[in-house]
Amino acid sequence: MSQAVDDELFVANAEPLRGELTAHCYRMLGSVHEAEDLVQETYLRAWRAYGAFENRSSVRTWMYRIATNACLSALQGRERRPLPTGLGQPASDPYGALDSRPEVPWLEPLPDAMVWTGAPEDPAATTVSRESVRLAFVAALQHLTPPQRAVLILRDVLAWRAGEVAELLELSVAAVNSSLQRAHAQMARLDPDGVGPDRVRDDDRTAELLPQYTAAFEAYDVDRIVALLAEDAVWEMPPFTGWYAGAAAIGALISTACPAQRAGDMVTVPVRSNGQSAFGLYLREPDGRHVAFQLQVPTVHDGRITHVACFFDTGLFARFGLPDTWEAGDTGSGSRSDA
């Protein structure tokens, strides 16, 4: 078979898998840009080896094998990517000083558009559960060792048989089962609200609640923001190391630390992140421009917002298709309802 034919077959068989492989590498690494790099490396390795591919497994399984090995190699000697709640310190004083640690490799949010194209023929639409990239689930995964991470993802998310995982990781089936058991125990402690990647999330009030929440920010109505939070809500905002527990403490933090002063100082633009609703928040500068400030990923449960992750790395805005500046003539959250 000619190289040209091989190349055409490779593209036809492998390219539709890009979204789901991106999700897989993201779960393993906790980083969007590193996941992109590892997916590119996976495709390069696969393209070079495609001529020798003997169809002993599906192309999908073969590609996942390559991607998993690439991720495990990349994770050697790497620190895990945490959220502030994963640093092991108690909740912070909302009136205290903010400690920023931009040098820490923090967990990053994943734009939905990198996984799901929205096209009817997109294979990721049926193969990637939105729960499998849920922020709390991925954050918990980062506390596992890389081999444990691989075992849990391959067994629970991708539904591989224990023997297949054992062959890939060069372990015994008993070792795979033991590793999975330890990973389950760790995940139950770290992500107690999750009952696996297919749990039911976001009740029927989500579509109603989140617009109220973003409107409260645009009105700078701290009391209204607090009222929409669960009493035991958690707020964290990398690269700041502190995290805040309880609606009252979160309200105090926003009142004292947020640079906004009045209605109109903040504009929200909806996006999709980690399989759920999110938004970019823009802050008004003295010259009247609204500039990128933070990306918020709120989690809703039982009719209240239970967790908010605010990412202050404004470099993430471009990955979500958001501009650095939101023009004053735009209309905020209602102007990007298609996001």
C-alpha cells in the first residue's frame, strides 16, 4: 500500500477521535495546553506506525493505547495540578491577605468546544460523558498516582476490561484490580458528591439559576449572589492559594476583595466548560473598557450553587473564544447566548 493511501486512511480513521482523545489526555494531565500537546504527539506517533498497524484491535483502542503511554511518560517527575482546596490547608479568612502563586501548575478548565464540535457525526458526542470531564472529578483524579489515574479512567470511564488494562500497563490483572480498588477509595474521599462519571448533575433549576447569578454579578448585588449560594458553598480562585467556605464568607470576600464598586462594573459572557455552564467575567477599567478578569465555573446542586472555581489566568480567555476586551456597546450575558 502506498504512503499516500496510508495517509488518507489514517486521517479518515484517526481524525474523528481527536475530541475524545483530548478529553482523555486532559483527565490524565489536568492541563488544556498539555493535553493538546500530548494529542499532537499521539497523532504523530500513530501516523509513523500506521503502516504496521495490523487491525488486531480497533483504531480507537490503538490510539488510546498510544495516548495513555504518552501521558504516563509526560507525567514522570511532574507535580500534580491541584485546585486550592487540594493543597491541604484550612479555609481562609475572607478578610485576610490574598496569596498569589502563579508559579504553581494549577488545574485548568476545559473548553467544551475542544471535545464536542456540535456536529451530528461527532463521535465524542456519544463516547465522552460530560461527567467524565467534570471539574471536581478531574481535580480528584490529580491526587491519584499516574498509573492509578490511568487504571481508573480506562476501567470506569472507557469501560476497558481488566485484561486490556493489564496488557497496556504491563501489570497483572490482580494488580489492576487492586489499583482500581485503591483509586475508588481515594476518589470517594476527594469527590464525595460524585458517584462515578455518570452521576446525575445539575437539577432542573440550573437554567433558571445561573442567569440570576450572572445578573447579580453585573448588578454588583453581593446580597443576591450570597442568596444563590448553598450555605456550605466553596469558593476557590487559582492562582490564589486560599479557598473560602460558606456563603457568608464568600460574600465577605467579594465585598472586600473584588475591585468592582457598582452596577455595570462587571460584564459576564457565557461559555461552556467541563461539560457545564460557565462564563467569562470582564471588569471595567477607568477608561470605560471592560477587560478580561476571571473565568468562573460554578457547580449547581439541589437548586443552589455549591462550588465556584474562579480562574484568574486571563490567558484562558482565548481558549474559550473570548476576547481580551469586551466593548462597551455589547450587552453582556444576553449578547452571547449561543456560547
